[in-house]
Amino acid sequence: MNTIFITGTSTGLGRASVKLFSERGWRVIATMRSPEQEQELGALPGVILKRLDVDDPASIVHVVAETLADHPVDVLFNNAGYGLAGPFEATSDEQIVKNVTTNLLGPLRVTKEFIPAFREQGSGVILTTTSIGGLVTMPFNSVYHAAKFGVEGWSESLSYELKPFGIRVKTLAPGGIRTDFSGRSLDQAGHEEYAESVAKAGRRFRDPSRDSTRSSAEEIAEIAYVAVTDGTDQITYVAGIDAQEHLRLREGLGQSGFVAESTRLFFGD
């Protein structure tokens, strides 16, 4: 039985991934901060719930060691993360540190604990959820972009050094997902000097016409499954119609052209 270790499984993509891998006969180590509150996932075939806070290095060391003592792990899926939106000037140091800790340092720390086991067994897949926001930018998401661009760069660089050991490093870069990410999984900062610009950008972000290009969590979970089972050296999987459209626009227009077009879209009258 193949085993996958997934972080951030209480909602959204993580939750959908637990269900999908369970349905396909995998053992799933589903981690979350409050497993005692989970009523559904633990009853699924092959699913083992564990408490893990990726902001806590000691928790990471303990849970990974405990897991590897019980089961060999084939795939690590770093999925825990959340958004931070608003003017950079308005963000507190606490908000910045927490967002970067969860979105960037969390995956680095969890992965580091798994590498020795993967290297010894001569195989393993490390998949990390980034975002299309790790490849292109949007206004008022600078800290989130900093973390997600960081994960993309780290993953690509790490792929060079782990390939000789049979370990593949991959990223999953979805666009909008129809979950509660903009509510439960989004922190926000405000500043009166930016109020007009934030309002204009917000109308674009909330435009109902964009819903047709967003993906369901289940659709993105299917792409995660492909990423960890296709046996290729492909690194980044851009997931969702909107994400693919954003990347094509960036590649077609270049940096300056993309920023100009995004400025028009978000702030044009």
C-alpha cells in the first residue's frame, strides 16, 4: 500500500485530497492542527489523523519521526497555507512572520525531516501546493507572493540535488479554488491611504464572472494525484483554467506588459 503524508487537511484542497487518495487505495496520513474536531476523515479507509502545526518546528520533528517509525512514506504533500491580502505598508510584523512561516518555512521544515528516509529508500515524491501566485503577481498580495515565489524557487533548486537519489520534487500551482480560502484561510490588512485602490482591486477579485474559470477542490486534487503518480520529472503543475490563462498572459506579454495589463484590469475604470 502506498502512503502519502498530507499537511493542511481540515478543509479545501487538503480535505479533498485525503478523500481522493483514500478512494484509490492509499494509506493517508492526514495532518491538521485540531484532529479531535474532525468527524469524517478518520472514518475513511486507510486514513490516519495526526495533529501537526507547521508553524511549530518541534511538532514537525515529532510527528514525522512518529510517522516514519510506523510506516514508510512514498509521498509528502505540503499543502498547509493561507493568504494575506492588503497593502504591504499596513501589514504588521506579526502578520508577515506568520504568513512566511506557514507558507514557506513550514514546507521547508517538513520536507527536511522526510529527506533522509526518502534518500535511504531511493525514492519519494515531494509535492508542495504553491499557487499561480508563485508564478505571477496581483496587487495587494505581496507577502503571499513572496512566500509562494520562494517555494517555487526552493522546489526547483531542490530538484537538482535530490534527483540522484530517486526523489522527485514538484509543485502544484492552482488558481482560484471554490472553497472558503477567501474567508477562513485569508488574513487581511487595511490602510486608509490605499482605500480607493483596494476597493477597485476588490471588485475585480470578487467579480462573479471569474467564477466560471475557478476550479473545485476535487478538480485540483485530481491534478495533485497525477503529479505524484505520473513518474515524470515535471516540476510545476499549473492547475485550473484561470491559472493557465494568467501564466499564458505573463509569458506572452513579458514582465512589463503583464504588469501594465494587470494594472488596467484591476484599477481601470
